[in-house]
Amino acid sequence: MLTRGLTLAAAETGAGRGSGPARTAPERCAPEWLPAEIARHAAVPDTLPVGAPGKVGVLELAFAAAGGRTELTRHFQKAPLHTTRPLYPDPGRPGMPTVLFMSSGGGVLQGDRYRVGLDCGPGTSVHFTTQTATRLYRMEHDYATQLVELAAGPGSYVEYLPETTIPFGGSRFYQHMSVTADPEATVVLGERLMAGRLARGERHAYTAYCADLEVRDPDGGTVFADPLRLVPGAELVTGPGVFGGFGVMASLYVVTAARPAQEVADAMHGAIAAAGLRGGASVLPGGRGAWARMLGGHSPEVSAGFLRTWDAVRRLLIGVPVPERLRQGEVRP
């Protein structure tokens, strides 16, 4: 079974702080709701169980504007998730840190429960990415999940652009990403997904890959939602609505009021066309920004087109290009 589409839909909020479970408890790091395509695989792993050391990863970060740049003001981590100190590699935005998400486990395994909480205060600018591609390993029992909760305050500019996700054969994974964006904030969200380990001839051999992206206003009103359900064993996932015959799919969402939505969509569409990829762009519901999707046969060509599209967005919204070090995947000073 597969579904994909931008929708206006309400959603439940995550577990609260204070009277709720501890921040490292498995129930705090697991979704309150699971798609049926994932829930049906619930089981007790014959390896380390859910909640065992190394099976629950937590990363909580908060940022504030101070002294002309954005500073990390709160940092909590629990292995296997961790991060380094913020780096400042962008000459066009010298006060904007790049923050790397890392995992000491090398990949996502059955029974893993991850939660990432990101609080970007008023006037902050932050670029989030992952150290490397996210590998979803084969899962014989149970499944793995990740929660991402991102808040962007007034006047903030936030980029959340992880590296490619690669689902191995037999993997079962669900990610729920909840974004709260102030109307005066700009949030750039990216996603790159491979059909599998293409170099090994493994294409759509995963059991289930599901994801939900939900963006809300501070008052809880839904801006848009984009659900993804890929279950190759139930229905072909190579139709025109998702992968087609391509090996890599990438999406870029730009939530902003800094420029007219159609202007943002046109810039993204032009970049995709110049890259020679199959894809296009359109405005988000309510004119709250624009989004684009692109498809290609292999990771290098899609990554190049994704970068070109991100670069077009940056030049339009903040007047600076993607820094050369980020183009080359190098963020060390």
C-alpha cells in the first residue's frame, strides 16, 4: 500500500514535559500513534529489547540569538544519538551554526526508538544535518521509529536537511516530524530517500517505510501535512504518485512569508529543470510557502539537483548561496 500527498489535517501533540514520563523513557520517545503498516509488525525482538541501553536515543537542543550570532543554550543527549559543538562554516552567514546529528550505532536497528527535539528561538539561524546517510538495517522482529519535534520562533531561519535515508531489505521504519513555525519564521525542510541499496541491486526490498510531516502555527492550527506510506509487499510502489521507475526521491519544503509563495515555487521549479531531473514545484496550502519534489536514477544526480534547488531558495530568501564547504559535504572549519 502507498499514499502520498499534501493535506490539511489535525494531529495530536507529543507527550508533555513535567508530569509526563522521563525524557529518556521508551514511551516518551515512541510515537503515540503508529500507521497500521508499521504497527502490525510489533513484536519482542530476540536481540536487545526496546528500552535496553543503546536502543533509546535522545537529542534535545535549544538555540538563542546572542551577540550577533546564534548560540547553543541547551544540550541533552543520550546514546546512540549525539552531536558535536556547533560549527560556523558559512561565510555568507557567519553567525549561523551548522549542527551535525550523529549516531554511535552506525544505523537504525529493530527496536530502536529515537527522539530529536529542536527549539530555535526568536531571531535565530541554524542549519541542521546528519553526519552521513541514515541506514535502516534489516529487521526480523518489531520495527524502529524516530520522532522529530522542531520549533522555529519569530524571525528565525531554520534549515533541516538530513542526508539520504537508505532502507535496507526487510527494514520497517516510521518517522513522525512535527514542526511549529511562527508566521514570521522561515523553515526549510528536506528529505532524500533511496529505493534501497541500489549499488547492490536491492530495490524496494524493505518491508515498510512510513513517514508523517506536520507543520503547525504556534496556536496549533495546521499549515499542511504530508504523509508517506511505502509497503512494497502490499502494492507496487513504482507508480507515478511516488517513485515511478526511479531510484531516488527528494523533497524540499519552504515554509515562509519572506517572499510570495509563487515566487519561491518558480525559483525551485527553475532549479529542478536546470538540473535535468524529473520533478516540479507548487505552492503550499494557504500560500504559506512552496514545496518541490524531484526524482532521479541515482543518488549523485539527485543530490546535485537537490543542492541546486536549495541554493536557489537561499539566494532568493536570504541573499547568499549554499557555502562551498556544505556543497562538498565538508563542514569542519
